Amino acid sequence: MLLASEENASEPKLVQIFPNPVDDKLFIAPLSKIPEEVRIFDALGKMVLEVWNTNEIDVSSLQPGVFFVIIKEDGSTITDKIIKK
């Protein structure tokens, strides 16, 4: 399980983002519900993918490298890092 940082909270929230490294599909769990919004940014800070209301993300179009995932749910923002193979 990955420990991700969270804004607007007094304690970090445990979120599992898997598999990491990822090939095609990225999954997010356990949240209390489906994330409202998920954004993926490359290492330079450019947003490369944005999805809404899903915990399964197709990242097959991304080039190999390091990316940052920002998950928004119920006013909270969780940030974590993934590696695309």
C-alpha cells in the first residue's frame, strides 16, 4: 500500500495505486467512493491525462517515464508518483 500525501487533512490517507510500475491499466483503491477527478502530470508538470468518476485508468497512450497522479475526492487532493513501463 502506498502512502500518498493529502491536502486539507490532518493525517495522510492510505491509497493504493497499482500496479506500479504500470503497463496499460492503473487502478486506485481503497477510496470511500469513485474519485471525482484524476489528473496525471509528466515530470515537467504538463498534464497528460484527465479522467472523471473512475478508479480504472487507461495509461497505455503514455510514454514510458515518471508521472504524478493527483486524485480529487470529496474536497481532498491526494498526490502520488507512478512509473509507466
